[in-house]
Amino acid sequence: MNKRDVVIAALNGEEVPYTPWQMGFTFESLQKLEAHYGDNINKVLGNHLVGSSVYPAQKDIGNNRHKDFFGVVWDRTEDKDIGIVEGCLLPEANLDNYTFPSMDGIKKFHTTEIKKIQTSEAKEHYRFASLGFSLFERAWTLRGMENLLMDFILNPEFAHELLRSIADLNIAAVGNMINEDIDAVMFGDDWGQQHGLIMGPDLWRKFIMPELKRTYGFVKDHGKRVIIHSCGDVQELFDDLIDLGLDCFNPFQPEVMDVHALHSKYKGKLSFWGGLSTQKTLPYGSVKDVRAEVDSLLKMGLKGNYIFAPAHAVEGDVPLENLLTFIKMVNEQAGIKSD
């Protein structure tokens, strides 16, 4: 079995010869690893999935500021990975003065992006199209978080219009890639806090769920799997998400949910990707702590419906020895020697 085969078996809920994995790192933590491993970093990590972006990357406009494809400016002075939104493109509850990106630029971008998943090496991996800040997040980056949450109450028609317009573009953009050699589409859309949902379940079902039904349905109708990355405590939505067609949930944060209990509860219905604590164990735990947590997750993964990963991109506050420990463990459980 190659890496793609193992991931497919895991997502099918089958027992696997080893637990597949996918590890991501922030700018600072990746620097630590590159200093240790050198240019061989990707081979050492041995990740099992490879993604191609649906929307073009942010453009550097100077002074630690980057502009994304939707026109949102991100200040990376403090947060060097994503940044902080600068200003508000929709100061009023209407779309009168805003024009969504055209499909022409998206299609041109796809021409080169798709080549990343057509190489012989990429075809050994599970391949997905990636669309971050896909709906609720895209809406608040344009409108502002507080404004959007108030719109759910004071301007519901506008909120529906905004989310519907975003979903329309997402479906068109994904549609341009859906017949390419990909296995899944991964959407990024954070709905959770450390305890519960940002907007609560009722508003989520009223505003977010209808657009997910259309979007996930489009992907499923084309025979691809649906993956969602949504940070925080969103477990109260799992049954709804399964009904909508979700196949795999990420990042599966152990600080806000019982990963072992949920994996057991939803076995055969939903796969999970993540689970290793990035808030507690990795930055503050000992090597022994890391070993224990990783070992329990890897054993759980042998049952299927699980892809091992840190619960988010690993931050720069994680000691090098903890980084090296879990990298070595995931490789060795697959029979790969790692220094």
C-alpha cells in the first residue's frame, strides 16, 4: 500500500497497517526543524496528504502586510503566519460597493496549481483541493466579526446574501477543479471557541448550514470526499455535519473534546484528523508526556477513521525535543527509521 492507499483505507473505517499522518508547522517551528534536518525536511516528515489551493495566495504589499484574493489586507507584524485583518471592506450591511473576484483569475491560477498534484510523487499521496476561510470566516474578514454577528440579528437578509454570494463563488471555483485528479475538497471555516460555538447552534443552522448543504452536496455529487477544518469546540455539530455529507473533521482538539470517546462514538460515520495537543502537551509537556499521548493516538488510529496530526500547525513555543519525538514516533510505527 502506498500513502494514498493507507489514507483511503483509514477514511473507509478499515483497519490499517499503521496510522497515516499529516503534520503542519508555523513559520517559527518549521525554522527549528529546518535547522535540525536541513533541506531534507519534507522527506523526514513523510506526510501522507498533499493539497492544492482553490484561491490564489496572498500578495506581499510591503510593511508586513499582505492582500488576499478577496481584497482583504492582513498585517503580519505580530502573527507571521496568517496575520490580523486591517480595516473593513464592507462597513455597511450591503454589497453595493464590493465586487467579488472573477473566475478568470481563479482559472488562470488553477492552470499552474493543478500541476502540483499531477507529479508522480504527488500521486503517491492522498490529494485534496484546499479552500481556507471558506464561508463564515470569509464573511467576517470582509464585514468584521462583530458586525457580522450583529447582522445575524439585525440584518438577516444581508447576512444570507453575503454568505450565499461567497458560497456561489466557492462552488464555481471548486467546480473548476472537481474533475481533476483529486480525492477530496478541504474547507477551512472556524466556528468554535474553547467552549461552544461562536454564534451558537441556532444561528449556525440558520445561516451557515444551508450554504454548507449546497457546497458539500456539490462535492459529493462529483464523487469526492468532504473535509472540514474548524477550530474549537464544535462537537455539537457532528451529527448535522454527517447528514450534510462530511467525511473527515480536523483539527480535533483534545483540549476541548474527548478525542478517544468521539472517535469511538462516530466510528464508521466520521473520520477525524488531528488530536495531538498543541495547547498543552507539545509546548509544556515532557518528552515522556508527548510519547504517551502520541502512542495512544497511533494505537487508536489502527482501527481506522483517523489521521494522526497535531491539533493545529505546531507553534514556535514547542521545544525541539518534543518536535523530534513525535516525528520519530510516527515514522517508526510505519517502519521508517527517523533520526
